[in-house]
Amino acid sequence: MRKKLKNLKKWQKYTFLIIGVLFLVVGSMVGYAFYNVNKTLSTMHQPIEREHSDKRPEKVNFIEQDPISILLIGVDSRNGNLERGLSDTLMVITVNPDDKSMKMVSIPRDTRTEIVGKGFEDKINHAHSFGGVEMAIPTVENFLDIPIDYYVKINMEGFKDLVDAVGGVEVNNSFAFSTGGMDFPEGKISLNGKEALAFSRMRKQDPRGDFGRTDRQKQIVQAVIKKGASFSGITNLDSILNAIGQNVKTDIASTEMLDIQKNYKEAINDLEVLQITGTGTTISRIYYLQVPEEERLRISTILKEHLKLNE
């Protein structure tokens, strides 16, 4: 089921935080601050070794404005291992500068699929815990049958540092619940970093499960963007950059980020969210989401067409 966003500006800001929040900072800062931004970009950059995907004949060319795909990975690193933690969130974003549009699909963490490199089926979020980004990327590529050109990984545990760096956030809670010894009443509430992390992680009490949790995560990110872009956020630039540098990793180089901003920025004005549906099932006492083949093919076909892979 497709769902057009009602407020494109908010989603625009959400996506920009994940794949290029630093563009906003670069555009606002000069001199000393610009030096710190470049330092943060260098800290974020973490290239990986992987074989060239057979789903992409040639490397994308930013100057020619080839459509690109980015895998967003939110990692549960409560065990202190950002490299091999479970992936709380897996989102794929495709960007087509020709028709100036973006598509985004969130893959439910319990989705049962083949783990590439292991030779068996498991929850898709286990791929990162088994083999890091190097295993998560080909597993997602195999599931959606599209190439993944780049990745951005966020440490969800450390994300609370970013919330605190902007001075906390405000969100609108759709229903009251308690988790981790904290109460979250219905309505507009203010959250510090620790509270924001708990708010975004809860799913067992949510009748919508992973989908409800994803919506809360979006609210947190949108609120961080709003505070970070304000004057108070700019005055806390050092703290914000430090939080980003420690908790975000990507194989997108700083020069490539600038190329994306220059040649793809108009695409963020049209963002469509795709939702994967499936049926919950229990196998050997373990819960999985079984995605029907026709549903997987539907999503895959949409993304392929957006990436112009069938031309």
C-alpha cells in the first residue's frame, strides 16, 4: 500500500537528517565552524570492502545524475558493538533526479528472508549482527532485487546524545504508555535524550507494532531537525557535531555528499513512502513476518522502475 505524505517539508527534513544533515550545517557555518564540519565528515566516513553488485553494471555517476539508492541502518548497540549490533531499522531510499522524486521503504525487522553469506533464512535484521554492513547490504539487495549504492548507519543508543545536544525535543504522543520506568502520557510531551530513545524503541504495547515504532522514530528525528536548525541549535554546534561524528557512519565521502546536494536536491520535494505488508507467523517458537512473493515483487518493481534499471 502506498501512502503519499501529507507534509512534504517534514519528511524532507527527516530524510535530509539521515543522508545529509550536515549540508544544513555547512550552509550555515563559516570559518572555525566549517573546519569542525569537515572534521565531522571525515569521522563519519567509513568505506567498506564489498564486491561490485551484479545488479548495477557500473558505478553511479553523480554528474550525469544517475538514480541512486541508499540503505539506512539504525543499529541497536546496547551491547556496545556498533559494528555487529542488531539493526533496529532498515530503510531503503531511492532518488531519481530526472523526475525529481524519492521513494522510501521501511523493511520490517522481523521479515523472514535469506541471509546472504549464511545460506539460511532468518529475520532480516540479523544480517547486520552476523556480518555487519557487508552482510546487511547484499541481504537487502537480494530481498528487494535492486542494487544498494551507499549506506548510512546510525547508532540508536547514541542517538540520545544528539537529542540532548539540541536541548531535548517535543513530540505528539498518540496514546499513553509506560516503558523502562518512564511514563509517556497522551498528547504533546517534552523528552530528553534517554526518554526519546525509550519513546522511539517501544513496540510491544503498540497495536501497530514495528509500524507504530517507526512513526515515533520519525517524530523524534523531525523534532531534532527543527531544534538543530534553530538559532539555539547553531549555538550548540560543537555538541551537535560531536554527537553526529560519534554515532553516524557512512561510505558516502564528503565530496560525494556535496555532489548529491548539488545534483539531486530537487528530488526531495516529492517523497513517496512504500509500505511492505505481510503475515505474522511463528516457526520453532520464533516470530517472523512472512512477506508474500507477489508483495515483494510489487515493491521491487516500483524501486527498479524508479532507479531506471529496466531501461
